[in-house]
Amino acid sequence: MDLAGTLLAENLLFVRSKGQARREAHTLAGLAETAIQYGRPEDGGSDAALAATRAIQIDGPPFALYCLDLCAASIAAIGDLRRAVVILAATE
């Protein structure tokens, strides 16, 4: 996770400095997905939530749904299964 997280964090700073909302959303989702893949899903929740927000702002509904799935995975990992189920049910 260290190299992937470092590269994504660097990219996030760059795309934010350029005002690239679409790339910011994808980078945030990448950070969340990387956290989940490397066994630290609780670390990806805030990135996934912000990615979903950006996806909605740029009118990307399918991508927003994917980001909400990442949110649900992070929320489930910290033990809040009820909230995770509500998110998953809402995106079906």
C-alpha cells in the first residue's frame, strides 16, 4: 500500500491544484480501493465518500454508485453493518 498510496496521494495534490474534479474523484476512489485491497478498509471511507460527492458533481452516476459501494465496504469493516446495508440497498 505504501507505494500505491504515496503515488495516489501525490496525484491527488496535483489534480486538485489543476482543478480537475473528474480526476480527483477517480484518484480518491483509487485511494479507497487500495485501502480496501490492502486490508485497511476503515482507512478508505472518507476518500470513498468524497469521491462519490465529486462523481455526483460531475454527473457521473455509475461512478458514484461504485464509490458508494466502496463506502459501504469501509463502513462494514468498522462494524456498522446496518449503515453499510442501507447504502448497498439504496444503490441497487
